[in-house]
Amino acid sequence: MKKIFIITLIFMISKSCFSQTISGNWAWEYDNGKHITEITLENINSNTLQGNYCSTFYSGSKIDCNENLNDFCIQVSSTSTNVFEGTFKSSFCEELGILRLTYNPAEDQLFLEILNEPDGEYYLPDDVIFNR
């Protein structure tokens, strides 16, 4: 009985160490709060996430936020370990772009790259690191 408990405990600990997730809230800030973006992601299944972002730039004079939180503007799927790619929709220009999210589990950080910009004005920052 003791062996089964120890084996089960080791399995659970090892699984939790290797099954990192990017679901949750992420934030990026630049220039003493003049530019702020927050991302919220939730798992749809083990390989796909959906979420929203809200960006305020130039001390709030440019705002790119999805007002309907049930209508997700980010959809990403895992392409390899800790790498997710998919689309985002700017509420500012109502156009789609393509992004990549790369999770660094050692630092618990999320690197965002825009692979294909939407047509029109948008305010999701490119090549930046988000923290929880």
C-alpha cells in the first residue's frame, strides 16, 4: 500500500512540474504606464486557448479592448512545446492578425510576437514579454 501511494505521489508531482499552462492573466507595461496591455487566456482543451486583450496606449488616448468578454478576440493552439500560434482580432480596426506566444516556464513569462499584422490600426504590442 505504501509503495502505491509513493508511486502515485511521484507521478502527480512529475506531471504538475511538466504540464505548464499559459492560462490566466498576463500584463505588459512600458514608459511608466503610458502603454499597458493585459491578456487573459483560458483553456478550451489541452492544446487550444482563447482569450481577450486590452491595450491602452499614449496614456489612454488609444484604447484597443474587446468590450464583449464572451466574444473572445484571441484564439491560439499549441504548435510545439510552450509555443502557441493563432489569431487575434483588434477591436480598434476590427481586423485579424496572426500571433505567436512562447512560454518561458523558468521565468513564468510569455513572449508575444505578431507574425502578420491586421489591416488597419491596432494596439497589441509586438516582441514584448508579459508577466503574470
